Amino acid sequence: DAATTLVVLNQLWDLQYSQKQLMDIGVKLGADVPVFIYGKSSWGEGVGEQLKPITIAEEWYVVIIPNCSISTAKIFCHSELTRDSNPITMSQFFAGNMINDCEELVRKIHLEVDYAMSWLSNYSKSYLTGTGSCIYAKLNNEDDASNIVKQLPDNLLGFVTKGCNTSSLFQNNWDV
């Protein structure tokens, strides 16, 4: 939401800020804001502001939204959050070796997330988005994803989406 707001206000108010200027503003609002301003699939380092474009398969996903709100600040400040994982490399990522250091703690504190991840794991490997609270899983096709969403328990909301390498918000032709 923050990235979209910055991009749209830049256009509406004819501020003519460069993409880099908007990304510098955005990183102060949240670590994931620059990648959404950038508008392309990217490998992020630092706190998310150092981006390298990558191309990933535009696959189908189920996203589940547990009925809870998670404070990123509280998770990052929690005494039980481990910070001893080695940084993941691009080759590890593309091989499917992804680790989310926040997952164990979030699942312990927010049972709604634990329930949603366990439920979705019956169909495909499930992942936590950052500190949550959304859960996602990659599926083979739209029909498989839609069938899973149709089976969602009443206490869970979810939807089907397709990954994309370029944001539909704008045609990204800025220089970074």
C-alpha cells in the first residue's frame, strides 16, 4: 500500500521524483516498500533496499489470510527470535531452500497462523510471508489452486493469484 501510494502521488502531483528517490523514501516506511516501487521481481539484500532484478516462473499460488494481526516490530524485538541463520543465496532460493527465521515464533504466538499453515500443508508446502500473517503455497495450475480455496475452512479466508515478474501498477522503465 505504501509503495502504491508513493508511486501514484508522484504521478498525480507531478513531483517527478526518480524511482531511486521514491525507493529511498519507501525504505523508511518498510523494508518491502522499495521492491514494490521497483516493480520487478528482485533479489533483495540489506534491509530490502539493495535490489537486483531476477526472473522467476510466473506460477499459481494460494494465499490464506488468518484472522489475526501481527506486529513486525514485536516479532523483531521478541527475545525468542533467533538470528543465527546464514543468509540465503540466490542458488539456494531457486533450489527451494528457503528459511524464515520468524516462522517458528509466529506460529507459537499466533495459533491462527499455525492452524492455517498446517491446513495448507496438507496440499502443498506452505510458507509464511515475512512476519505474517499471510500464508502461501505454490501450486501446479490455477485449477488446483482454486480447488484448494474452495475447501477452505469457514474460519479462513483465501484467494488464488498468479505470480508476475513486472508490477501491473506501472510499466517500469525508470533508471535506478
